[in-house]
Amino acid sequence: MIHHMGDESGSQSHVLSVVVCGAAPASSAGTLVREAVSRGWTVQLIVTPSALPFLDVESLGALSGGPVRSQYGKPGDPRSLLPEAIIVAPATFNTINQWALGIADNYALGILAEQTGLEIPVVAIPFVSQALAVRPPFQRSVKALRAEGVSVLLGPGGIEPHPVHTEAEYADAFPWLLALDEVSGMTGFGFADTELALARVTPGAASGHSVWDNV
């Protein structure tokens, strides 16, 4: 069953919002949730409508220990928590473009539109084909999001666009843990190895810009 929540308010230490979009890697989103919980994060799951067919919602809810949100709630419904950081993965061509333009026609995009403006650390890992990645609208959107402080892990050191019609072949190699490592660099929390924490926090990560600043 999908749980519908209202807009975010309040706060809690080390809350991580995970926004899942409708692309082939979405079916393995549990990999990210499981690892995030093991690193001490309280995970809030938000999914786009197109992601729902890819997901086992009840299993994901059990892993995160909370509801999976896909729609706005009714007035008076409990509100979700303001997160310490956000991961958007897999981020689709459609979501990247709408997010950059400020289009908020579903719950997930509404959250991203508002919370990007709050300067909450955000990491996005796109999952797009080579044909889509070279489109000028997409490149402009990636540039615009990076200018707002979003760490878009696309290109060398991040994820590379895949050949057209090979989504299924590349889905299993989706770098879920890369997103967690980047969030740790931006927030100083949740490193896989706490002894490496100081080494992994860099000025670039802390500012919301990673080494992957070229499309």
C-alpha cells in the first residue's frame, strides 16, 4: 500500500530523503536503502508515479522503516521530516529537465523544487542514454542544477550515459553507493569507514560541487 504524506516540516538528525524515478535501476533501490540505514541514516522514500511499476513498495517500506510517499496527503495528515540530505536516483531525463525548470507536477518534483531552494545537500545520479545526454535541453538542465549546488554525478568519476536501448544491461551496475559516499562528503555523516571521514570531506563536496562538473 502506498502511503501519502503532506509537505515537509520539522527536523530530525540524519534524515536522508531518497527520491526514486522510473528507470530500470529503480527495481534495486533496496540496495541504497539498506546501506543507508546501516550507515545510520533515517531514510524517507519518495517515488515518482512512473517509478511505482518498478518497485516492491512494501519491501522498501520494511527496509526503511517508514512509508513510501508518492502523492501529497490530505490536510491534517502527518508531515514528513525535513531531511539533512537528498539523493535522487535513478534520475531520469524527464525528472532532471522538469526539476531544473521548476516544474512541480508531482509530489517528488514538488519536494525537489522546494528543498533545492533551502540549500539542502542534494546528490543526483542520472540514468540516461547517450542520445538523451547529448541533447542541449538536458545539458542545460544539468548545468542549471549544478549552479544551484546540486551534485550531479554524471561523467568521469560518476556514471556514464549508456548506449540506446541497453537500459537492462546497465541497470545492475548502477552506482547506488556512490551517491551515499557523495552525501557523506557533503554532510560529514554516514561514511562507510569512519576512519576515512576526514579524508573524504573535501571543499568541493562541502559546497555541493564534486569533481564531476562536466556533462
